[in-house]
Amino acid sequence: MSSFSEEWLRLRFPADKKARNKRLDKLFSRHILRFCETQSTVRIHDLAAGSGASLKALLPHLVQCQEQLSWCFYDNDPKLLAVSKEIAQREALSISPIICDLNIPEFFQTHSLVPAVTSSAFFDLVSESWIELLATYLLGVGSTALFSLTIDGRYELSPPHAFDTQVMFAVRQHQQKNKGFGPALGCEAAAFMIECFNKVGFTVLTGQSDWLLDYHDNQLQQELIQGWYSAALQMGLGESTLEVWRAFRLAALSKQESKIMLGHCDILINPN
Ligand SMILES: C[S@@+](CC[C@H](N)C(=O)[O-])C[C@H]1O[C@@H](n2cnc3c(N)ncnc32)[C@H](O)[C@@H]1O
């Protein structure tokens, strides 16, 4: 299953929704409600929106000003963006899908990302220089932003296996391969973003949004294990080691004993 396919996004959505840091969701929504007091239309720009996971998670906090909101979905996958039409019709919302490559220098010159920006499950793909560009741009235009579900490198696999450390080390290396934005931040993303946003002068709030997966999430766990197997194999870890590791993990899964904690971080930035 590709990491950007609609199937994968649908599979991960319940875990993402449960994991999101509710305090930061509410604080961000409070900023939006405040904008709605003084502006007839308030734009929320969702970078790498995919099939609209951020909107679905934030909407319950924004019902009272829903009619004033105009959502702009930016993504380079037209198939994912097509779902915005369904959401717009079903929820009676204003959503503009914008097919674009976020990794072109002109992106920040051609779009006015005010007054609010959001994004989720995206920043492990980008490079340090892209985050620096984003931070400088957002401070310049004075936008508030909520960036949710960025992996931060923490994990716990239960029951433990002797090969966990080497497999996850190889997975981390794979996460830092180029995903179209230069060397990817991978699990360094959250720490780098926090440092960068502080450095340029934002007020930065952070909160954990860890995936806590148990037998209710067996299909998601299975996809993760398979994905980690393939990533580690690509990074040169021995196939026999990986076969032993995968067999152990899948056996624990079939006995409903497998649990996975995957560390994520949510980040709220405010220019004031
Ligand atoms: C893991 S998905 C997250 C989607 C959504 N934000 C969510 O939380 O479900 C990453 C998204 O980044 C988009 N993406 C990756 N590279 C991109 C690029 N260069 N320009 C625009 N979108 C990109 C993919 O199409 C995909 O929708």
C-alpha cells in the first residue's frame, strides 16, 4: 500500500483522529473563531491536504462559524483532491482544491496563505530548507498555523524482539531519503520545526499526538510492519533477519498481543 494512497489515508485516519492533540486543535480553532468575529470569510490553507483529514478533525470545533470558512486544499495528487468535492457537498462547505507541487520556489510567491494554515502527516517528507522557507514566509505574512502528526522518532513495540532496534534504525534511515524535497527530515522533523519556528520568532506550543495501536488497529499494524520490513530491506538489512522479525511481529498480531506506540508531535505557531 503506497503511503499516499487513498486506501492508506483511510486506514490511518481513525488512529490519526484519536492521536491528534485535542488541546492544540481547540486552541487553533479558537484563533479561527476569533478571525471569524472580524472577517466575513476566513481562509484555512491545508498544505498536502490529501483527502481532507485535517478538515474532518477540526470541523467539530468550528461548527459555529462553518459558513464563514473557505478551505484551500493544496496537494499534487488530483485523485486525493477529488474527495474534497464530496466533502464540500456533504457538509455544505466551501473547499477549493489546488493541484500544485509544494516544492517549487514560486509556491510561496503565488499563494497568499493567510490568515491560517494547517497540515498533517506531511513534514517528515520535507527538507530543512523547505521548513526554513515556510517559517520565514508564514512569519512575514503573520499567519497562525497548526501542524499535526509529525513523527518524532519515539517508538515502542510490544512484545519486544531482539531485532527491533536494528530494524527501526534502518526504517529511520529510509525515512530520510529524498521524497521530492531534498534530503527528508524523517523523524527529525518535529524537533527541527520547533527549533526553526522558535528561531524566526513565533510563539510555539507543542503537544504529543502518539499513535497507540492495539488489536483494534490490527490492519494498520500489519501495514506498518510490512512497510517497515520493505523499508529496512531497501536499506540493506539482511532478509533472513527481517523474515524472523516479521514472523514474530505477525504472530503477535494474530494472537491480538501486538501493541505499537509511534511518537508524533503537534505544533501550533502564532506570530504574536
Ligand atoms: C501522508 S499524506 C498526508 C495527507 C493528509 N494531510 C492526511 O493527514 O491524511 C502526504 C500528502 O502529501 C502530498 N504530497 C507529497 N509530496 C507533495 C508535493 N511535492 N506537493 C504537494 N503535495 C505533496 C501527498 O499527495 C499526500 O496527500
